Amino acid sequence: AWLDDPTGAERLASQPVRMPAYGEYLSDREIDRLTAFAIAVERLEDPEDETAARGRGLARKHGCFACHGVDGSGGLANPRSLGGFTPGFLGGNFTDMVRDQTEFREWVLDGTSYRLEANPLVRYFWRRQNVSMPPYRDRLDDEEVDAIWIWIQTARGG
């Protein structure tokens, strides 16, 4: 239905990360269940903090949850990546991948961590993984990146 709607087709075409097709791997029933789940979690409540709520909305708007899982919970498969999955914002992997707000900004704006990129083993896996972090430098300003950071810290209980 999105492809029939000009604004929907335009929005789909402009996404930096596209969800791969799973039609040959999932039954119609499984797809129906996933659709119902996606609709249900879309209605999760925003945090009380206004900036954190804005950050969560920005993460949703820019498609972060498509790779980083429901509300950034992580665990989505990423074949040929270092751990075999895309890390979320809420688990222990986050603190391994993101040491501070400056490193978070690198990830979001440049699509990488220069600290981790310097590691030859990490670079090897990053070059072969199916899904890579796209840079959002031309899509998010500093204030928006800060709002997403505040939401993540709020969601992590910090």
C-alpha cells in the first residue's frame, strides 16, 4: 500500500537502511503476527521527560528501531557481523560499543566509532556484515542527536 501512496513511496525510497524481504522465510501467519506486534509496540508510552520523549520520537522517525530492535532493545540478526546481531541501546553491548556521548555522536553522525574502527578484527567484520550503521550527518542536527542520547540514557535508567 505504501508504494501506491506517492508520499509513502518517497519516504520509503529516502530511508538510509531498508529492511530486507523475509517473504520466502516466513509464513503468512508469522508475518501477520509480526505486523500485529509492530502495531502494538508503536503505541508504547513515551518517557515523561520532554527531551527524552522527543529523542525517542526522533529515533522512531529515522528508523533506528528497524535495526536496533523494539524501542532499541537490540538483538536483531545481522549475518556476518561480529556478534551476529545488531546491538541495541539497552543491553550490555551498548557500553562496549559506545563509551560516552562523544562516541555516540560519531556513531550517529558518521556511522562508525573511530576507536573500534582502529581494531583490525572489528574492521574485518564491519566490512562483511549485512547491515551497517548509516551516517545521519545530513539528517540530524546536534540538538536532535543530544535528544536521542538523553532518551537512551533515560531508557537505560541513567
